Amino acid sequence: MKRVAVLFSGVGSNFLNLLETLHTKECTIACAITNNPEAEGIAHAKCYSIPLIILNHKPFASRKSYDTQLVKVLHAFEIELCVLAGFMRILTSVFTSQMKAINLHPSLLPLYKGSNALQRSFEGPEKECGISVHWVDETLDGGAVIMQQKFDKTALDFESYEKKIKAAEHELLPKVLSDILKKI
Ligand code: GRF
């Protein structure tokens, strides 16, 4: 089975969802990495006995030096594919030249790149909204889109919109990952 790493910075609901859907069935989540020592998602790694690495970005002088360490850890765990699920870091070519990675983003890219996309996409004038899974390159949320899921947001308040986004993410990410695992 392919060895996958999940990287996250916060709640980790997508990380948990991958543990529940694909881990030990279609891939091995061989490690999880967070840059946030307080991330709620840390509990999910403990629950599933997944090796967890807390790699705080704060002591690093540059993005490149952080990414050098990140890649070192990923190589040590023999990771073949990274899944960025709420990992709030812009990655440099140090990472992208050495690691295959996909990212989940709560908007229909190329619309609403960057942080706070969920809120901005809700407030935007478009009728449709949705989520994207894309390849990671060194541009912010700019790599090639692999798959998107959309829905009409016109009748939704923010709370129900957010729930629909989460539900879509929990459906799309395992689906895309499963497809990719068959090809790499
Ligand atoms: C998701 O909305 C994802 O699209 C974005 O960060 C969020 C992570 O959510 N990149 P969670 O921590 O997996 O619940």
C-alpha cells in the first residue's frame, strides 16, 4: 500500500475522514504533520496511533529552511504522496520539487485563492460555490485542478453553506485520493 502523509494546521476533520475511509484499506497514512502545536487534529493521530510530527514554523528563519526540514521528515517516513488538508503554509520549490502533493480548498478555484476562502466565496456574487482538490505547486492554491464539486448557494445561510462545504470535502477528498493511489 502507498505511504501517504496528511498535513494539517487546525481541526483536522478531513484528516479524521481519511483515517476512517482510506487508511489501512487503500493506503497507509504513515505519518501526520502539523505546524501548529495546538491543532485539534492532533487528537485524531493519537486515536489512530499515527506517528505525529509537530513541526512548528516559528523557529525557522525562512520558508525554504522550514520546507527542507519538512521534506527530511517526509523522506524518513518514505512518503509517496502528501495530502494537505487545512495545512496553512505556502510551500516553496524545496518542497514541490521533491514531493507529490494534493491540496483541498473550499472554493471553486481559480476563484478565492488564499486564506478565508470559505467566507469570501460565500459572500461572492456567484450563484454557485464549491470545493477543489488540486496538485500543489509553489504558487498559492494555483496548481492544476484535479476535481471540483459545486452546488447552488443562493438559498443558504452561512451555517448551512459551511455544512455543505464540509460534507462535500469529506466526499471529494477520499474519492480523488483513491483515484490517484491507483495511478501512482
Ligand atoms: C478545509 O475547509 C479545507 O478546504 C481548507 O482547510 C479546511 C480544513 O478543515 N484548506 P479541517 O481542519 O479538515 O476540518
